[in-house]
Amino acid sequence: MIESVLMYLAFFVAAGISSMIGIGGGVLYVPILLAFGFPFYQAAAISIFIIMALSISASLVYYRAQLIDWKLALIIEPLTAIMSLTGGYYSSFIQIKELKILFILVLIISGYFMLKPIKEIQDKFFNKRKWGFWLRKFGEEEYSVNLIIGLPLSALSGLMAGLLGIGGGVIKVPLMVLLLGLPMKVAVGTSCLMVGITALFGFWGHFFAGHFELKTALIIALVVFAGAQAGSRISIKVDKILLKKIYAIFLFLISAWMMMNVIK
């Protein structure tokens, strides 16, 4: 009983943190499920299901705050979703140890880019006016989206999402902020919507592969929905640069824990 309460509390906190910075939270959910004894494939399937709950919850808040770039999401997300479906279905063809190593690499790379100065990278990739760049005006914000980089990297995030049971937000948020030039708040809101769509397709891949367990997933999804409501409301008022740094530290700590788990 105490173990279950601790697990649900961990999911509430993880959902709150994840919704603050626009990621699905799979990089936290999968390790939590593994820590409480769930097999990796089942943990990935449950994680993707509850990411959908977080996405719906947080997107409602960000929609009301007008922080979701719908047009950009519709351009980038279809290819990402297809790759997520593919990754989810074929995940069982890859050894669990190899998936864990891949997961660790995703965490470390994402954490590294979260700590990089935004302007240093943006100047290299999006502050230009030429073929392949899409000038966007969203509310009071104006930015130039590098589709040549954005589309393939977003597709890669979808594949990783399906394979590892994450929403892909750990890749999408750094991608949109650092390489596509979106303001942090718009990137967070748009990512929250997109990770839910990516997770939906990844979920069906895992479902058809027979990895899903409904009862536990539904209970955790309700906890995550509540946590995402709290986190996304706080997020609108909190400094995103500080959140980026805090989350990068979280990613490094989780990757270290996963590394120890793989070495055992």
C-alpha cells in the first residue's frame, strides 16, 4: 500500500515538472515504472498511455493562454506520429539492454542541449531568410522555422518516442527552442500538444505488440492528469530558463541511475 502511494506521488510530481517545460515526461515515467518492478516493454507502453493524459490536461491550459502554434504542429507532427507508431510496434525486436542504453544517450544529449545558450545555437540554424525557412508570426512573436532541420529531427524524435515509451518532448523542446527559433513559452505549449499525438501513435504500436496493461495505466493516467494541471498553471508564471537548467539536471541524474541499472 505504501509502495503504491509513493509511486502515485512520484507520478504526480513528474507530471507537474514535465508539463511545466512541455515534455511528455516519459524520461521520468519509464524509470519510475522500472524502479517499481515493471518490465521495460510494459513500462514503455504504460508511459506512452499516460503521456496522452498529460498532453490533454496541459494543452487545455496552454490553449486558453494562446501558447500553442497549431500550424507548426500540423506541419511537423504527421511524420513524427508515423515514426512513433513504427518505433512502438518494432520495439520488442530490440534487446532491453540496448533500449536502455539508447534511452541513456537520449537523456544525456537532451540534457546537454538544455544547458546550451539559446542564442549561440539559434544564430547558426534559424536567423536566416532562404529556401526551407518558414517565417512565422504568432501573436506578438516572430520567428523563422528551419524546416530542413526540423522535419527530419522531429521524425527521429517520433521514432525514439515509440521505441522508448516517451513523448519525444525531450527532443522536441530543445529542437523548437534552439534550432527552430520558437520562444520558450510557445515551444512548451506546442510541444505539450504534439507529444500527445506522438504518444497516441506510439501507444497503438505497443498495443498491437501486446505490451499494454490497462488497469494500472488508467489509475496512473488520472494522477498524471491532475499533476499536469498543476504544473502547466505554474509554468505560465515561472522563468523558463531556470526550468530548463533544473530539468537538465534531472535528466543527468536519471541517466546516471539508468546507467547503474544497466551495469548491474
